[in-house]
Amino acid sequence: MLYSGLMTAGLSGVFFFLAQIGHANLAFVAQNWAGISSFLAQNWQELAGTLTGVLCVWLLIRQNIWNWPLGIANNIFYIVVFFKSGLYADMGVQFVYIAVAIYGWWNWLHGGVDHSELKVARASAMGWLGYTALAAFGTAVLYWVLHRFTPSTVPFADGLTSALFLTAQYMMSRKLVENWWFWIVGDVLVIGLYIYKHLYLTSVLYVIFLAMSVAALLEWQRAAKRMKIAEATA
């Protein structure tokens, strides 16, 4: 009976504490609703981009074909966000993402043997070298364009992260496991860039992307291993 009484008292205390926190949060929201609603009105494109981005990567981890149309919606939102923030390379890259997404959508459905569904695969050593060189070349070109023709205040960082993400997007359209390494490196770099540009929601999004990209890398590695075993035993 004593133990039961203590448990009841303890649970009552926990519920009382949670209720107090809930009331405090509701009071905070009520007192600051004007500021919150103003923030959401000014940043709804970034919020929409955050939500569609998280859903898109979740679908990618599962190799779900619907990641592509959702990714296109995400790109459209971020065209607006990056234009407003002066990240012109990131803005321009969104148009390329859309084009690659359309190709990736088709390729995942028909890029396999005899136009069947494309299976996850590993890049060769020469492929690794080629994609790394492509990212380096893209960085140089984007830096030159941004430095010479735009008022960008971060031409190298903007060019580097955009080149990494473009390379990753193309590799993803070919369902190569190693695309996630390019996303991971780009995510780490771009988090700092977006904080510098005061895109706090987007920086939080890319922290989430970073964690999801690591999870995706592990999942795709397992899928590629299962595919190799299945081919060896076929």
C-alpha cells in the first residue's frame, strides 16, 4: 500500500509538472502570437521548403520513387528563398536540380536492365575520381561566375556547396550509393553558410539532412550488399 501510494503521488507530481510546462508554453505563444505569425508570414517559403525537404530525404532513404516530385516542389520553394537571401548559385542550382529530378524520376523507373526499375549500385574507383573531379570543376566555374557577375558575398562557399550538391544529385539519379558522401560533406559545409546568411530554419533543416544522409548511406550500403548477394546466388 505504501508503495502504491508513493507511485500515485509521484505520477501526480509528474503530471502536475507537465501541465505547468504546457500552460507556460501556451501563455508564451499567446503573448508572442503577433511576432510568431509575422515570422511565419515572412518565412513561409522557407518553412515549406524545410518540410518538403525532410519528407523528400525520408523517401530517398526508402528508395521511394515519390521523392522526385516532392523534391521538385522543394526546389521551387528554395528558388524564392535563395533569391531573397542573395545566394544566387544556390538559387540557380535549383533549376538544375529540377532538370536532374525529371531525369532521375524516369531513370529510377526505366534505367535498369531492359528498361526495368533501376537497382542501387556502387561507384567504381574511376567513378569516384570522375565525380570528385566534376565537383572540383563545378566549384571553379561557379566561383568565377559568382565572383565576376553577381554581388555574392560568399562566392567560394556558395560555389563549393552548390557543386557538391549538383554532383550528389546526378549520382543519386543513377542510384549510386556514394552520392550520400557528397551530400554529407556538402551538408556539413552549408550549415555554417546558412547560419552566416541568417537562414536559421534552413540551417536546422540541413542538420536534419546530415543525420538523414548518414542513415541513408548505411541503408543504401546494406541494399547494395543484398543486391550483390542476390546476383551472386542467381
